[in-house]
Amino acid sequence: MSLTILAAGCKDNSSGPEGPNPGIISEEVTVNPSGYAPLTAQIDLETESEVTISVKVTGINGPESDISYTLNQSGNVFEIPVLGLYPDIENTVELSFTGSSGTSLGSRTYNIRTGSLLADLPSIEINVADRSQMIEGLNFVSYFGHITDGSPTPQRPFMFDSFGDIRWYLNFSSHPSLSGLFYDDGMERLQNGNLYFGDGNTNMIYEINMLGEVLNTWEMPGYGFHHEVKEKPNGNFIVTVNKFGLNTVEDHIIEIDRNSGQIVNEWDLRESLDQNRTAWDTNLADISVDWFHANALYYDETDNTIVVSGRTQGVVKLTENNEVVWIIAPHKEWGTSGNGTDLTQFLLDPLDANGDLITDQSILSGDANHPDFEWSWYQHAPLRMPNGNVMLFDNGDNRNYGAGSIYSRAVEYEIDENAMTIQQTWAYGKNRGNETYSRIVSDVDYNPEANHAFFIPGAVNSGKRYGKTIELDYDQQQVIFEATITPPVAAFGLITLHRTERMRIYPN
């Protein structure tokens, strides 16, 4: 619920009648204005003259924990979002005013009280934090772990800072449409700065702002959402879906036109791949139904293709017309696709560190590993690197068909589409073993400006259930930031989170 404060708890730091003054005509502070974002507020303000306003939420751990933002427009009537409040304290929020000539017009301080954190949210332990090197922003967590009581319980994204303090979260438990939110892979930020996600209960795509207000929705008649939605550069959405009326699941992709809402393309993976391949059938109840299990994808604008991760098959690159370009997977049991195409021609051949072909059949088939090369197993979260390489989270479930060691990795592959070869160029995580082994979910990320990688195991069971977000110097593989996220009760008895992102709380 929201709480409105009429000019209460405010301290005026502006100058007197003879000095600079923003000339505030009216003001109103509302805590949690949408009712769904308890650590936010909105300040409605009117000034006599045109001003530019900067916002600062004062941190409790010194200036490094401050959150500051300058509104990108000037005016005299404002609805100012206040993001990054702490729970259960009286927060100090300062607005600074600048006149049209660039002259400082003073500041105004507000003391904003918030309620306690939701009990379902996790404890956060900061293991490493080199704040001088960390990428700026908060840690945005697409959280799974929560307590359930048999009734619909929405998944709850949250953001925490480098000190481990939760500074933002959404709670849609009272929302008319999202009270049973299941966003699966999680939320991400649109090009326009808002958040977006798919919901497996309503089978819709949502756009929301940081206050939790729903701004737009897109339907997908005839299909059910699961796992992933990605925004293309042109604004359209590519979505992993179930097609209703079939006896298989998680094997279709659609594209939704952003403006019209129409479905403008469909990829039927039963046609382009072999739904009878069962090489990776360990731990699956019914491989004939969930034979591919699409869990992630990305769009490659350099050649208008999509790259799709199938947890139980491998990683596949497809054209707009659903034609296979290449397959990252062990060379075992690949036959003919549903449309009659020989799939073995699309299998990538591994290279060693010297660029020579690896010809050992036990390595090609995935029964053994090469010192320079390992296939990924039950992978998640592929992404295109700036150099064109593919990075992904190699979960390691059923590694070497159950004969391999227990570990997860972030791994990068260089692919030569002309020679149809694949070379492992970078990896992290193998030496950490059980403490970062996550057989399901999980994420990787890469920031080219800082040359930092993120390794994010989301469902670790190493004596207790937890997830981690780990920021690395890519070249040195030195840990710059590491946090352990422990839920009071892990979702499904296992999952803490699916993904995390480092992002500024205020959109750019």
C-alpha cells in the first residue's frame, strides 16, 4: 500500500528571500506510489520558475552507498521517482535545484520512512567487494527463492548494493494480474530504460517502470510463455513458447511485432531439429514431451539469426526461415531433422589451443574431455560477445554422460562458420567445484567497457541452498565482487535465482 505525506518530514536547505531559492509552490511525498515497490517514493513538486533537479538518497555506508540521479528535463512541475531507499528506516533524500542560467538554487531535504523488508527476501553475504574496480550500479536479481503457502506467490525481483543492502524490490502479491507472476529467466531492461518480462501465468509480455506500474502488455494467442523474451534492436520481441494443442513443449519460438502486437514469425524446432534424439535424457521424466527444453536465446543482428539454448540438446543457430546454421553439442546421436535434413553437417568440429582439429572420437562424442576443449552440458544463458564469440553458462549436469567431475563454468567459444569449427578461448569456474555448481538455471554476462565477466550460479546445493553473483576481471580472472544470496526457503527446494544483472537503478 502507498503512504502519502503532505510536506511532512522535510527540511528546507534553500537560501532565504534575498538569496537563491527554488520557489517551491507545492509538494507532496508518496511512499510506494504504485503499491508494488515498497522501497520507492514519488515527490510531486511545483516551483515558481523553471529548474533542473538532482536527487540523492543518502547511503548508510558512506558516499559509496549514495544513489544520485539528475532528471533529464527541466521544468516547473515534476513527478520525481525516488529509488533506492532502505527498508525500515527514516531515509534522507535531498533534492538539489539548478536554475535555467546554471545557478544553484539550494536544496530541499526529505525524511522518508519505509516499512520492513518482505520476509521472503534472502540474506546477502558480501564475500569480496573491490569497489574501486566494480562496474557501477546495483545487482538486479531475478529471484526465485520464496516461501509459499499453497496459494499463488509472485516471483520477486530485487536490487542490492555492494554492501549487501536491498534497495529496491517488487511485490505483486496484491496485483490484479501479476499476483502469481512466474517470469522464469527473469526481468531485463528495455532500450527505453523500462523493465520487461514474460509471465507464464497470464502468457503475456509486460513493460513496467521502476515503480512497478504496468505501462504496456503484449498477448500471444495460441502460445504459452516460458523462460525467455528478448527485445530486438527494432523493438520486436523474440519469445520462447509452448504451442498449444501439441504433445510436446518448449520447442517453439515466436516474434511479436512491438507496435501491432501481431505474431510475425514462428520457429518450429521439431522441423529444424531431431525431436527423437535422446543422448541427453538423464534425469528427465519424459524426453519425448520436453525433448529440447529451450531455456534461453539471443538475436544476432549481424546476420539476422537467432541462437537458442536447448537444455537437453545443445546450442543451435537458426536463420529467420528456421534453417540450421550450426550446432554446439557433442557429436552423439545426431540424425535427420523433422524436415528431412541431415543434421550432422551442422555439427561444429573442436580445435585445440594451437588451432588443430581434435579427432579423438571419445572427445567428439562427449565421453571424455580434451585439455584445451570441453563441450557445455545442459547449458543456459548464451550471449554474443563483441568479437562474435559465444559465451554461456555450462551447468555441467550429466557431464560426460554422468562420468565427469562436478562443476559449472562460464565458457567462451570462437566459431568459424566457414570452416565449421569451434575453439574454447576462455573459461572460469571449474576449479571452484561444488561451491559454484548449479545443475539448473544460472547466467553469465560480459561488460566490454570494463572487460569484466559475470559468473552467476543460481541453484547451488553445497551444504545449503544459495545462489551467487561473481564479477571477474576477464583477463586475470581475479574476483572483483562476489555475493552469496541465501533464501529462507529455496523455490522448489532448489532454486535461488535465475539471473542477475549489474545495472544503475535509475534508467539512463
